[in-house]
Amino acid sequence: MRPPATAAPGLAETAAAWAGSQRVRVGRWSVRFRDAGSGPPLVLVHGLGVSADYWYRNGPPLAAAGFRVLAPDLPGFGRTEAAVGALSVPEQAAALRDWADTLGLGPALFVGHSLSCQSVLELAVQAPDAVRRLVLASPTGAPWRRRMLRQGWGFLLDIPREDPHLVPVVAQAYLRAGPLRVWRTWRRGADHDPLPLLPHVRAPSRVVVGARDPVVSPDFAEMLARGLPGEKRVVWIEGGAHAVHFSAAEAFNRAILEFA
């Protein structure tokens, strides 16, 4: 683990560091991740099919604010290779835990987006000492009938609401992962129920949702917020769609820093 710096780096320095990437061997995988800044660790965990690349509007400014910000590519996504197949939500949480342990991060603030909200919730239960605080951004996992159908319809409605600059980032990541892995991961995520985890989470938590997000049910977001330790309310980001960290990046970053 790197020694702490005496002062937080500037935005240009953190952006330069974020533009590169690193690798670390974690069991079966050579995990690729982005890493910038110094200070308390803050981990950004990507959602379904994508990679660390789509945090570029968040990693550098959060690092410039005084955090060591890291974003891994989960196994099978981005540039972290994996065997054919798809990890379940608990397996993704275990992979995150092993990666953080390998880097010696210690207690960190974990920010999950979309499907990875279920993974970081599992992590907070599996390894409570590893999670200092928890942010669930645009969380999935609502106990709906026909969950995948409703989510899929929400994703279609979301496309025109997103910043067009996000399209090439997501398209490249989905092509690299392949449709079969994305489908299987989504299918395994739909089989996972995050609600029984809530009473076992010890870390103070915040739920953040874009006000224009058609994927996340407001009732489900409120249910999560009430069931988790901490604020008992949802932070709604005006102008934010499902990729709230991208479509409303400045407000999203403020919400993270206020909580952190």
C-alpha cells in the first residue's frame, strides 16, 4: 500500500493518474483497475457489462478532494479476463473482497452502481470490517414479478435520457464482455434478493438515485434506505438518469463527498 501524501493532488494530476491503469494478481484473475489520489480509500464498482472506464467523470475529482479512489474491472468485464460463464452476486462480492485484501486497502467507502449495488451489499455482510461506508447508486434488486422484463423496459426508456458521450463507453465494454456473459450475469443478478441482507449491514449507507431514472422504482429505493443504517432517506439527483454518476456527475460527486 502506498504511503499517504502530505497534500491532496490537483485535478490535473489525478486525471493523469486515472488515465492509466494497473494490474494485480488475485487468485485466478489478473485484475485491472484504475487508481488515483491518496487518503482514505474510496472504491467505485461498475454495473452490469461495463468497466472502470465509465467512472472517468468521478474518479479524478473525488481523488482531488482527498481520497485514494480505485475502480476495478470485475472478472469477465473490462480488461479483467475470466473463464466462460458468469459470477453470481455473492461471487462478485468475494472477488471484490479478495482484490481489496490483496491491495491492503483496509476499511473503505464502497460505491456500487446498478447491479453492483447488490454486490457491495453482499460485501458489507461478508466482510463488514472491509466496508467503512456504503453508497448504493441506482440500485437494482427490486422484488418484482418479471423483474428482468421490467428492468429491460426501464433500460430501453433510459437510453434517450443518458448523455450521448456514455454510448461509446458502454458499447465498447459490452462488445468486449460479449452478449452471453452480460446476459448470464444479468440473469444471476435477477435471482439475487438483496432485501434479507439489509438487517445485517453495519456500515452507514446512502442511497442515491437520479430523478429521471426509469429503471429504479422509487418505492424500492425508499425501502432500501429505510432498511439500512444511516440516513433513512434517498438522495435524489435532479437531472440524473440511471447512469446518474455520468449524467449528473457534479451533483453525484457532491453527494459522495458530503457523505464521505
